[in-house]
Amino acid sequence: MPRITTPSQDLIRGIWDENPVLIQMLGLCPALAVTNTVKNALAMSAATFFVICCSSVLVSSCKRFIPKEVRISSYILVIATFVTLADMMLQAYAPVQHKELGAFIALIVVNCMILGRQEAFSSRHTVFRSLLDAIGTGIGFTIALLMMGGFREILGTGTFFDIPLFGPNFEPWVVFVLPAGGFLTLGFIILAMGYYEERKAERVEQSERTA
Amino acid sequence: MNGKLPADTLAVAPPGTEPAPQEPLEEKVSTFRLVATLAVAGILAGILIALVNQHTKPIIDAYRAQQLRLAVYEVLPAAATYNTFYLLDGMLSSTLPEGAKESDYKRVYAGYDEAGEPVGVAVSRGESGFQDVILVIFGFDPASNTLSGMKVLESKETPGLGDKIFKDQAWVDQFFDGPQTPLVPVKPGSGKGLPGEIDTITGATISTKAVIAIINNALAEWEPVLEGGIPEEGTQP
């Protein structure tokens, strides 16, 4: 049952309705590990964005030459190549961020969000639609990481983008920059989204009843 | 949850649950083609990585060298210039034997003031901390057996706790106050005022003790070599 989608739907879908982190729960490793500051979240998002766009374009344009028996290995090879490139470029042009992110740059290779888009979308759609899908997913990932990074940095260190927000008397909630804080933050965000969705559904039901 | 499953999420479906192929069994692809596809892809990937590496490597190396230069001047505040000496058979030498790889040799950075008088040496050393290796560089004056500074070059210590070894200025400042070596870690407030006492940080006990141990171990290794004094400033730039 093929669904008819317009190009704009390809783009928008990944940003919110099917947000890779918050709805599909993919790519949680970087989302939990490196979002202790907004800057780190942004660097990770940028690297992931680069990798997913390049991989999607390459996979969708080469899909005819890739036998399906070795498709997963080919996708991983493609992704690993772009991750290595992103790693080297970050190290050269953003060495401070590269140091902070450490091994998590290399771990983009095993981000199942990227592999998932190749297998589920790029390998069966045109280059143009795959690129739109990758951009949408990349933006969705960025939004999720920035939400987490902002929340954790504000509470965990009392700063936003290294700018102190509260006076010197603010006692930072260190737990939020520790790994446990990542899980707490993700839980809170998903809780808030669930509550919002539920309220929305209730309102729709109510308006249907009164109509 | 939201009840609806996002479209296209069959990404990581386990083998066997894939939808049945439309045509009844396509003709089998030859093993040669599978290997050839992966080989070609691998070669292309390798070429691409090599090209980008050629472009980024000098930038990365230059940045590393600059960071090291800044760190040496930071831990040897009195130094105006410095010179690298390598350890060759227990002796300090400013030049390496022909064809030797620089990274194979231990080294110190000897600092000199404006008049060319030696002011101390900077030594870097890495050892295990709480999470991973902590890489530390510190300045040491063999004439008076005191430290002139310390900087953490690399560390993955716990954010908010162990990372105080480079974020807590009061702790870092202790190394710039010229403590006598060997250093003695003491709990804050329980020191007896002896030279060489360094207050550890509550909550970062392991990390702070590790830094002190790294410095003491490095000195134990280098002090015999440095006993003869710091070599005169060489002709090396």
C-alpha cells in the first residue's frame, strides 16, 4: 500500500511527527552522551547532519549497483567513510569541540537513525526525495539534541552557550551534566510531549462530541 | 505512546521478517559480484579519506604543536624561549640520531629567560585517572626542587566532579605557588603547612591524587637525568 507523499512531506515528516530521537527513539546514544552543553549538542548535530545527507544521496544514487545481499555492509561502509571525513574535518576546524566529543564522533557510524534511513528510505526512493528526507531527519535530530543540551546546560551548569544566566549564588544541579541527567532529561521531554499529545487528542474528541 | 507507528520504520527488522520478494526468487547474484561491489566501494572510500586526510593533517598537527607551545609557556611562566631535549641513553640531547622517529623518544622542554639562563623544564606525562588517561604537563625547577606550574592537557574525568582538576582554579593555582617536590596530597584543611602539600578536592579525590602521582612519578624518572643541570640553550630555534 504505497502512500502518496509530496516532497514537502518528505522533508517535514522527520522534523517533528517522526522525530528520530523523541518519537522513533533512534540515535539515543549520542542524544544521551554528548548533550551536556549546547555547544557539544550542536557539534554532534552538525556532524550527524553532514553524514546523513551525504550517505542518503550516495546510497540512493548507487542503489541500482548494490546487490541486496551486501546492502547493509555497503551502507555501513558509506556511512563510516563520511563519519571519518567528518571526524577529520572537526578535528581540523573545531578542535575544542572535537576533544569534548571524543569517541562519540566515531560512534556516529553505529547511529541506527542513519542506517535506518538508508535501509528504509534512500534505498528505495529517488535522490531528491532521499535528500529531503535526510535533511528533515537531520533537523529533527538537531532539534532534539538542542532541547536536551539547553535543558541540561541551564540546570547543570547555570549557563547557556557558555553565557552565565543566573547570579554567582546559583548552585548547579551537577546531576544534569552527568549521564544520569541525560536519561532524566529525555524522560521529562518525552513525558511533556506525551502529555501534550494526550491533551490534543482529548480536545479533538471533545470538539467532535459537541459538534 | 502515540499509537501510530511512523512510516518507513522497518529499518532494523530482523532477517526473516522482511516482506516476501515480489518476483519468485531472483536469479542468484554471483559471489564475485558481491565481493567486487564491496571492494570497489572500499577502494573509493579509502581514496576519499586519504585525500581529505592530506588536507586536514597539517592543520591538525599545527594546532597540536601550538597547543603544546602555549602549555610549555604556561607552566614555565619565567621562560622566554624553550628548547626540546630528547632522552638518549640517559643523556639529554637536542638532536635525534639520523632517521629516528621523534615520537619514539621521551623528552623535556627546557625553558630559558631573556638572558638565556635556564629557568626550568616542562615535562608531560600521562597515567590512568578515574575514567581514562590524564595527560599532564608541568614545569619544574631542578635547582630549587619546586614546581612552577601545571596544566591538564587531556582528560575524560567525570564532568562536575573529576574535571575539577582543570576547572577548579584554586586547585590549579597551588601548582603555580612553587610547591616543593615530592608533592604530598592532603585532605583540605588537614595540612600541616609543610612545603609540598597539595590540598585534594572533595569529590575529585581519585583524580586529584592521580595528578599528584603523575608529577611525582615523572620527577622520580627525570630527576637523575636533570641532576647535571639543564643544558645551555642550544642553537636550535
